[in-house]
Amino acid sequence: MSNLKRFFKDTLIYGIAAVLPRAINILLVKLHTNTLSSEKYAENTLYFVYAAYLNAILTFGMETAFFRFFTKEKEKGKVISTSFYSILSVTIIFLALALYFSKELSIYFGFGHPIYLQILIWVTALDTLVVIPFAYLRATNKPIKFASVKIFNILIYAFFNILFLLFLPKWIEQGHTLSILEETYHKYPLVVFIFLSNLFASIFTFIILFPIILKFKFTFDKKLLREMMAYGIPILITSLAFVTNENLDKILLEKYLGKEEMGIYAACYKLGVFMMLFTMAFKLGAEPFFFNKAADKNAKETYAKILNWFTILGSLFLLVVILFLPLFAKLLLGDESYYAGLKIVPIILYANLMLGISYNLAVWYKLTDKTIYGTYFALVGSVITILVNIWLIPKIGYMASAWATLFSYGIIVILSYFTGKKHYPIPYSISKTTFYLITSLIISMISLSQFNGNYVVSVLLLLLFTSLILWKEKSELQNIFKK
């Protein structure tokens, strides 16, 4: 059980690194929805959609490959330097070409002004260059330092958001004048200042991690790079497919319904991302843990227990959001015009829970070097996402995008589980997993249909689910916490 304790400890720290920044980001939704129209909020969303695609492309699966080869290669320094300098080379080429053609590209991608894309290019380049330093901190068991830098990044981002969107506009309104500042606010819409905040945060993060980069020796092993790319390219395709599952809906919604509807969907989607916070925390802790423990005799049993506890905690987390959804909406959304999209939140929450389960199930093809299967699953999910969105958006609006996300991740879970049973059988307790998923679904449906906004009943339903967990997991909990 010591392995499981260590996993929970590291995941808790990584959880803070993942949850706190995302939570702050969610808190900023109210500032953004109060200061931006839904149309401008849509532009903000598209900016981060393209950022997600670019980050996946520029890292080309090298982060996951780094973990795999760092654990199995004797010469760790060679893995570090080969990973970093391959990413550095690609980033420099990208930076030069993208900046040179930024005006043409901004027109092609529909950005309102070339500066939007230019900021995005610099942010993407800086964020890509710190991927391996961050991975190095995780691989060498330095979660506290990792968490500290991640938290500092979001605090800088939040500070400049508040400064640019709240304080400086009021300062100008009160008659204080700075000609350059006033000209900037008159020249560009407020949304550009969100992008600038992101840029400043990326610059500070790069500066903090730069000393780690300086420690990387310049050794480049072509043979090792070929092996890492053979492992990583399928991860790249998988990443692009997952980015498509997460973000293509926003692009298609803008096309079919316009920026206003897409903006409402994107703002409410943020509430559904509460589950993504939990999933992200798990992934950050699980990836290095899975590789480090692969050689243990009881590794498969440990993986099975981790899936069980992920499902338990994920279902509990999901219920908290659904049972108190009106409260979260009031706290985190600004203008009430965004409330129309709240009906997508339960669906997105369950979709992200499925995504987290798929991260658990992915262990088999990552440990057996059969990452191509992850690519197949993700591509199937992308096809489902695309087809359902195109087919149903004209009929049921943005609800189609929510259902498409859930169907996509659900199919990926099913494919990964049954294929994994053949190649790397793990004794998952499917009966328990199914029980928690179905029970949380039933409680959610009861709450939403009969007691929505009744917080007394919400607390009782939450206590009921918690009691069921304690009853079914009594012996397991005793084993985890025994001295």
C-alpha cells in the first residue's frame, strides 16, 4: 500500500498545481463575462483553441516519450538534452516562419487583428520551451517546485487580467491620463489585454525555469531521437485528436450558430471543466508513477486500485458541482445572459470523467510501447465528435456539442478497456466502477429534475453518496490509512 500512499501524496501536490491555476482561471470567467460581450468572449475562446493545437504540434509527443525513456535509459542526461534540443529546434523554426507570415495567417484564421496571432505565436513558443523543464521536475520527484512555478504563472496571469480589465479602465474613466495607455485602449478591444496577460505570464515562467534549461548538457543522440519520435508521433496524433474532441465544437458552433451562441457555450463549458481540474491533477501524478512502478510485481493490482479510487473521487467531485450548480453559476458567471447554457454542464462533467477514466486505461499501451492504439482510439473519438456536431448542431444547437463530447470519450473508454484486456490485462473492478458511475448519474438526475437549487436536499444526497463509498470501501480505506 506504500505505492498507493506515495501516488496519493504526489497527486495531491500535482493536484494543487493543476487545480489552483485552473480554479483561478475559472474565477476569472466572471471578470471576462462581465467585461466582454459573448461575441468577444468567443474570440477569447478561439485564441486558446488555436493555442491548444499549436502546443500539441510543437511538442510532437516528446513529453510522454521523455517519461518513457527517462525511466528505461541509463544515460538520463542524453534523454533530457535530446528531448529539449529537438523541441527547441522545431520551436525556433516555427517562431521565425509564423512571425514572418503573421499577417497572412491572421486573415486566414479569422483573427480580428494581426497582433492577436503575434501574441499567440510568442506565447506558444515560450510555453513549448518549458515543457521538458516541467517534465524534468516531475520525473525527478520535485512536485513542490513544479506546483510553485505553475501557481506563480497563473497568479501573474490573474494579476494582469485584473489590472488591464478592471483597474486601468476605471483609472482612465476617473480622468487620469496617460496618452500611450489611452491610445492603446482606444485602438484595441479589451480582449487583447487577456492575450497580453497570458504573454506576460509565459515570459515570467520561462525566466524562472531558465536556470534548469542551462543545466541541460548539449548532447544530441540521433538514434535516441528516432526511437523517441517513433514512440512520440502516435502520441502527437492522439493529442491532436483529443484537442479536436475538446475544441472543435467551439469552431463549429461559431460557424453554424455565430459567435454569440458559441460564447455562451464556452463560458458554461468552463463550469464543466471543474472535472477537468480533477482529471488534470490525476494525469500529472499518474504518468510518472505508472512508468516508475511498471516493474513492480503488484503493478497491475495497483493500477486497478487507482482506477477504482479515481472513479470514486471523480464521481464525488462531479456530484458536488451538479448538486450545487445554481450556486456555482451565480458565483462564477457574470451577465445572466450566459445562464442559458447551464444545461450543458452535467453532460460535460460526465464527459470529462470519461476522459479521466481513459487516462487510467491508457497505461497498457504506454507501458507496452503500443502507443499507436491510443492514436486509433483518439481518431475514432474525433470522427464521432465531428459527425455528431455537424449532424446535430443545426437541429439542437450547442447541446449537440456537449453530447458529442460525452459520446466520444465514452467510446474511447470502451475501446481502450476491451483492447487492453487482450494485450495487458489489468484486474479492474468493473462492477465497482459501474456502480459508482450509475449511482452518481441517478442522484444527479433526481437532483436536477426534482430538487434543483434546494441545497438542503443537495447536502443530504451528497452525504448519501459519501456513505455508500465508506460502506463499500471500508476495508480498502483501513488498508490505506493503517500505520
